Amino acid sequence: MKPALSIILFTTIAGTAQGLMVVLAVTTLANQPPVEALRPMLWTATCMLVLALVASFFHLGHPMRAWRAVLMWRTSWMSREVIVLPAFMALAGGWAVWATLADPPTAAAAAPWLAALVIPGALLLWYCTGMIYACIRFVQEWAHPLTVVNYTLLGLASGLVASGTLGALADDSAFASSVTGWAMATTALAWFTRGLSLRRNARLKPKSTPQSATGIQAARVVQKSMGMTGGSFNTREFFHGATAQVMRKTPLAFQALAFGIPLLLLGWAWATSSPPIWPLAFASQAAGLLLERWFFFAQARHPQNIYYQAVS
């Protein structure tokens, strides 16, 4: 399928913001928050959520009608995401305002009730986002619990790396050091589960064939024409145009950028207590996750493509 840049940006940026909020919530409940850096971190997460929401609007044909998406909340995971996302944004923004108005700064961390709401809110949003794709049974690459697991772990891992980066930039080396181990462990776990999904998807066999799709029971059925003189939505949005070589090399590239290189850099930061390493780890992981999300969509083989083989 053809990956939409707006959705790639939305899911990646929002996932990192959710992870960052979860880190702040957990450290607050553990009474070990980054007191001096808490305010900028909260506002950073809030701004990232707003940026992600803005990016998602570029995927809509009629943005002014976006509010109608909530009407299908009983059956649509996208409708549920549309409801949960603004609620989570309000929670993040509310905590940021609370922290800004708190005086002295140490009082900003005294909001355990907000922190306690952030964690289930982030988990629910990850679940809704992942289920948008996992519930589509005819796209075999997505229709698996690993889709939700990967959305959650990738967001949490990137949120941990983002928190350590912001802590390092705020000269809070103690906080950055305290999350280093968790960032490495979560990144390694995310690599493992994403690797499981790559291995599973590589072994998938299409359930539909040209014979079953067309009803023509011949040994070999080949499409000679796409059946129309011009293109259509089906031929534009379901073919990414990348070569087979690109599709083979992309998983290696995003695994190196999103997991391998960050783990090496974080290990270096942990061993040398060198805060400047954190931004490099974050930059590498961010680039890798954007590439990973592109591949997530590009790898999906929609059954409708059986009718448009000539386009591919």
C-alpha cells in the first residue's frame, strides 16, 4: 500500500509524545520526577501531540467534516481514537498548565492524580491506534496482536529516549542516567517484537489468488490491462512504487537506525556518563521509526491489488 506521509508523521510523533508522558507519569508516581525539566518536558509532549494532530488532518479529504468520525464509536477503532486523542491531549496540556502555574517548581511534581490518569490514557490511545490496523483481517500483515504490541513498545521506547534527551539538554544528568537502563531495555524489547512481526510477515501466503478473485479456474491467470483508460483511487493509493530491492533493504535500515545504533549510543552514554550522546540516539531512533512506519504500510498487501496487477 502507498504510505501517507501525514499518517507516518502522526503515528510516530504521537507515539513518542505518549511515551514521554508515560515516563513523566511513572517517575512522578515514584517520587523521582525531573523537577527542573518537568515543565519543558510536559510542554514538549503537548506540542508534539498538537503537531501530530495537525499532520493527521492532511490525510483527510474534507477536514471540516472530521468531527463526524466520532459518530461511529460503537464499531470503529478510528472513531474511538478520535475520541481518546483529544482527551489525552487535554490531559497532557492540563498537566503542563498545572506545572507552569505551580510555585515553587517542586510543587509541579505534586500531581499524582494527573500522573495516574496519563498512564491508562496513553495505553488506551496506543491500543486504539494499533487496532485500527489489527482489526483489518484481510490485510494479513496487520491482522495480528503484534501490531498493537509494536505500536505500544515503539512509542514507549522512543518516549524514554526523548525523555533522556530532554533531561540531558536541561543539564539534568541524574534523570538522564536514571532512564538509560529502561530506555535500552525497552528499545531492545521493541526490536525483538518488531523482529517477530517481520519474521511472521515474511512467511505469509496470500489467502486469495487471481483464480479465486476472478472466478477463472485456469492454471495461470495474468492481468494484461488494468481495466480502465486512466488511474483511480485504487491504483494510486494501493501501490507504493518502491522496487523489490528497496523493500528488502528497508527493514535492515530501520532496524539499524531505530534499534541498533541507539542501543550502542545509549550504552556509550551509560558507560561514560556523557549527556551529549543522547541527542544522537534520539535523532537516529526518530529517523528509524519514520522509516519503520513507512515500511509498515508499504509491506501490507491489500487483496484488491489482485485486480490491478498490471499497475504494479
